[in-house]
Amino acid sequence: MAIETTTTGILLIIAIMALVTLATRFGGTFLMSFVTISPRVEGFINAMASSVLIAILTPMAFDGDIGARAALGTTALVMLATRKPLPAIAAGILAAALSRYLF
């Protein structure tokens, strides 16, 4: 199926992507309504969230540019020091911007 890249086609693509996103979000919530949240299930959900984060960050650590590595390192250090995610994220964004501007 090919969709033309006209204004109507682009709006159709955006609408389809929005529907798929909503279906996955609501579908997951609907399916989880049938699951009893035991400590084992809760542990699985927590481990799954961590594994997704690691899967996103690992390629960036190995194949990223200097800005990506600076952001990753700065975010990790600030998070370890402060235990607060918002300052860590802000520091990582600032490190990426500065390193990309200077190098």
C-alpha cells in the first residue's frame, strides 16, 4: 500500500500512527486488567522497564558521537550524586549541547 505524500496523505499517515499508538496503549491496559499484580509480576514489569532503557542507551554509548557520550556520562554522574532525575536530565542535555557546540 502506497500513500501519496500530499497534505491529505500526510494527515492520513499521522492519523494511522495515532490510532496504532492508542491501540497499543489501551490494549496493554486492557490486557493487564486481567492479570493479578503479584510480587513476581511487579518484578517482571520493573525489570522490563530497565531492560528497555538499557537497550536504548547501550548503542548510544558505543556508537554515539561525543555529544551522546557526554550526555550519557554527565547524566549518570549527576544522577548518582543527586538521586534526582530532572537535574540529571538537564545536565545531560546541557553537556550534549555544549560538546556539540564546541567540538
